[in-house]
Amino acid sequence: MEKHSSGYRWVVFAVVILTYSLIVSQRTAPGLITDQLMKDYGLAASAIGLLSSIQFLAYSGLQIPIGLFSDRFGPNIFLILGTLVNGIGTVLYSVAPNEPCLLIARLLVGAGDATIWVNLILILSQWFRAQEFMSLIGFAGMGGSVGFLLATYPLAAWLSRVSWHVPFLVVGIILCLMSVALYVLLVQYPKGRLQGIGLIQPIGGEAKREKLRIVLWRVIKERNAWATFLCHFGLVGTYVGFIGSWAVPYGIHVYGLTRGQASQLIMIGLVGAILGAPASTWLANRFGSIKRPYSIIHMIVFISWGIFLVFGGRPPFALFILLFFIIGYGNGASSLTFAAVRRFFHIREVGVVSGFANTGGFLSAVLLPSLFGAVLDHYPSTSLTGYKVGFLIPVCFSLLGIFGGFLLKERKVMESNL
């Protein structure tokens, strides 16, 4: 039986998405134990910032190399090893005796995480037809948002009952076991049972001899590659960068919320992201176009950030809640970036282009918190003016996303992508 028509592909889909959700939960989970880390290890605020940035720097820096090698050697081995490395890093984090071990642990977590999304894209491309991929990538994006959700109230409730070491140790062990399950699922079990299983092979002898730098140069010259880079830069970084760093302080300083109430703002954005992924891909399927709905979503997100400026950094609270939901929805809609990659690029380039696009998203996620913080450093920590000026940053970033949507050129789907 062909893998594209096998019921087994849904087992692959479910387990891969479950793995992705667990790994995504570890991107933000340490944020819930910041105070405890500072107390237990005597860390300064700058050291906490370094722990966070080293993870995302490892993630963004490895996206293009992972994409290149996954296209060349296939996604299975990288997904399996990435899950294992992420699990080992999480276990080490839970038992780290000092600050250097914490840094090594977060570096491993970031390196493992870097392999996941690109290879998830490739594995879905390998097991499902192009016309199915559009909807499935939306549900994959929703799986990532569920992972973020797991690192909020569920983890907080767990942490209220046990030492912070326990949840990280348990999740790390589960991820190590998931890497074994993925090996059985993707490599061992399908042998001899389904046709077309295995690593994605280069198409044609000439492609096989092509040097990696030539492939990378061809991608860099491609208009649609830069379009996906900018689209992801405009949606992902503005959401992840602000929600993950300044949303809670903003709620406390500007609206007088408690820390718990301000934390609920993140939940509102996550609900928007969970809905945004499948809804946006459904709309793209409905209209038979990625460019049109994606351009509209970018424009709406740009306007949403602009409203913060219009109201001097403090919109009415009800409107503020709505804006967080819309911005979260835009982050979920960023799954259309990879629907565009799958549709408009040859299968042998999907990995590297996905990595290139994802670099844009997480580059902005690294830049926005530091730039926003630099603006706030010029004003008192509770100053509304600082936040008002700071909102110029996501406005400019989302404007680049609009430009990316404009650059995106829809073209006939290549037969090799069907």
C-alpha cells in the first residue's frame, strides 16, 4: 500500500504533533520558575535573560543548516535526534547543580528544538499529498499553540504541588522515550510494510551531486523565499517577542493588574493562536489562494499594533483584550508561511526554505525583546511613555510582514509537489 493512502500516516501525524507540542512547551516553561531560579542559584536578572536568549539563538542559528541537511539526508533522523537532545537538555535542566549547567541545558534544548519544525514540515510532505498539506499544517500550528498552553496554567498548577525540578525531569524523560517511539514509528515499523517509506531522496542524479552552497544560493535569490522570511518576521516575532517578555510587565504597570491577572493575557493570545492556525488554512483552501488571506491577516495585525500607538500606549481595556486575541490569531495564521513553502517550492528544497522562513520569525523574536527593553531603559520602569514609544517596534516589524505578503508570488503548483 502507498504511504499517501495508508491509514498509518495518521498515526505518524498524531505522534509527531504530540512530540512537537511537548517540545514547544519547553520554550516558555522556564518563565514560570524565574523567581525560584534566582533564589536557588543566586542568579541576577541578566543571567536569566541569557538563559532565555541562548536557547532562541541556538534555535534561529540552526534553522538553515538543519533545513539543508534534512533536504539532503531526510527528516527522520533529525527529528529523532532533535527530540532526544531536547529531552536530555530538559533532564539536565532539572538536575543542574550550577549556572553553567543551566546554560548548557538550555543550549541543548534550543538545539533540539531547532530540528523539530523543519522536519515536521518535511515528514508531512512525505506522508501526505500537497492538497492535504494545507489543512494539516494548520492543525500542526495549533498543536504548537497547545504546547504553549501546557506551559501556563497546567504547569503552574503542577508546580504549586511539587518542586520545580519534578515537572522538568518528567517531561525530559518523556521526550527521551518519544525519540525511541519516533524511531520505531518512522524507521523500524514501516520497513517492508509500506511503499515509498524512508528518507526523502534527491530527485534526479544532478540534484544529488548539487553542492549545499549552490542550493542555498538558489534559495536566497528566490523572491518567494524572502517573502516567507518577511511574513514570518512580521507575525511570529511581534507575538512571541512581546508576549514572552513584556506582556506581563505591561499589564502590571499600565493597567494595574496583578501578576496573575496579567498572566491571563497570555492565555487570550494563545486562544487566538489556537484558532488562527486551522482557520487561516481553511480560508486559504476556501479561496484557493494563500496570498490574499495572508496579506489581509498581516494588514489586520499591523493595524492592531498601530492602535496601541493611537491610544498613546493604553487603549481601553476591552479593546486591549481584543487586540491581544487578534495578534495571537495572527501568530497562528503564520502556518500559512509553510503552506506557501510546500506549495511553491520543489520538494527537495522544502526543508531549507522552511528553515530560512523560520529564521525570520525567530530572528524578530530575539530582536524585539531587547529593542523594546532598550526603549524602556530610557524611561522609568512604570512609565506609560516608554511602552508607547516601544510599540513603534512591533508596528515596524509587522509592516515588514505586509511587505512580505506583497512579495509573495503565487504560481502553479509543481507536479513534483503533488
